[in-house]
Amino acid sequence: MEYFMVPAQKVPSLQHFRKTEKEVIGGLCSLANIPLTPETARDQERRIRREIANSNERRRMQSINAGFQSLKTLIPHSDGEKLSKAAILQQTAEYIFSLEQEKTRLLQQNTQLKRFIQEFSGSSPKRRRTEEKDEGIGSPDILEEEKVEDIRREMIELRQQLDKERSVRMMLEDQIRSLDAHLYPEKLKVIAQQVQEQHAQTQSLLRLQQQHEQLERESSRSPKVLAPATPPAPTHHATVIVPAPALPPQPHHVTVVTMGPTSVINTVSTSRQNLDTIVQAIQHIEGTQEKVGGAEGRAAPGGDRHAEPAAAGVRRLGHRL
């Protein structure tokens, strides 16, 4: 009888052995592509499900532990302090509550500061005047002072803007000049030469006009002067001869070609008129000298000699122009 009795403690071990045996047999059959019995197939399916559940549980626990570790780093705590998950959650809740209180305090402080700024300097003058009128407290002196301050502030702002715009404009003009100097240096040189030549031409024309006026004055005074007044004629004609070599028709035409056809016609016409008037003045002087007397003309033949080539030179210049 004792030979067939099995102790109760050994029953679980036998069941576990049979279970593992079935799993091993199922694994070998799956490897050998042997068709499984329904029982082994169910056991294998249960084993696979259990493994999947175990892996999911391990993953979930790992994520939970990582979350608690991140919370532990965020909350204030001493280094080396060991905290359980419950302690970490409690300290996190307290820390969040303190942060909320700090946030509300800062918001209140910010609103107070904004109110102070609007009361003292932030509000517009129109709004302040309307508020004071509504309240009925504003005095005219205070309003006038505020108006003056507002006008001064606006003037200062306008001056600053004008200074900025002026500085920007000057900087842009300097840049444009530098670019023009880099891009068109030869053109600038030509323009400078043209300006210089035009200035020289205007000076020569002014000299001719002055000499013409002097000739007219002397011609108007010559009939009233006595006979000894004829010797200054050579010096007078010498002054007329002086501008004759200084007349520059070639540079005049060279510079005026760049200016335009209208300016060329005007300058040529004015110079021709001036020369015609000079020729007429010389002819008038010659006629008056002949009328004064033949004796004075014989006594000073050099004056006629000088006057005739001067008149001829002036006429040639007029024909050239």
C-alpha cells in the first residue's frame, strides 16, 4: 500500500514537470514542422500571450520609473536623498501648488505696475483730459502745464526724427558721391574742365565788355578834349588789342559742344555782338581823330598804325565767329 502512495507535496512538482514537458514537445514539433495536437497548440498560444504580456508590463514599469526619475529631478530635493514614489508624488504636488501661488502674485504685481504706468506717464493727454473733465477735478493751470509738456515732448521727438533723417540723407548722398566718383571719374574730370573753361570764357567776355564801356566813355569824352589828348590813343588801342590774342574760339567751341546747341548759339551771338560793338567804337574813334585835325594825326602816326591793325584783327575775329 505504501508503494502506491504519493505525497501531497510532490503533486505540484509533477504538474509543473508535465507542463514544461508539453511546452518542450510543442517547441520541438514547431521546429520540426510536425503538426501539433490541440492541447500542445493551446499551451503554445498561452505561452506566447504570457510572454507578450510580460514584455508589455516590463515596458510599462520602465516608463513609470523613468517618469518618477524625471519628477525627482524637477522638484527641489537634496542630493543623495532616496525618495519613494509616493514621496515624489507628494512633493511634486506641493511644488506645483507653490508655483501657482507665485504665478498669481507676479500677475497681481504686473497689473499694479501697469496701472501705475498708465496713471503717471502711459496714458495719452487726450484721455487724461477727458478723465479729468469727467471727474471734475482738473484745474486750468495743470492742463496748461500738461499741454506745454506735451508740446515740448512732441517737438523733441520731431527734432530727433529730423536729425535721424538728415544723417541718413547725408550718408546716402556721400555714398552716391563715392559711387559716382568710382564709376564716372573721367566724366567728372571733363565736367570740371568744362566749368573752368566756361568760367574763363565768362571772364574774357566781361573784360571785353568793360573795355567796350571804356571805349564808349573815351569816345564820348574825346570831342571835348584838346589836341594834346590824342597821344593816349596808342595805349587805348593797345588795350583793345590785348583781348585779341586771348580770344579762344577753339576751346570755346569744344566746351560748348557738350552743353548743347542753344548755349552755343547764345554764346556765339553775344561774342559777335560784343566784337561788332568794339569795331564800331574803333571806327568812331578813328573818325573823331580824323575830324580833330590832320596836324595832330601827322604828329602821332603811330596811333593810326596801331588802330588799323587792331580794327582789322577785330574784324577777322568777327568773321571767324
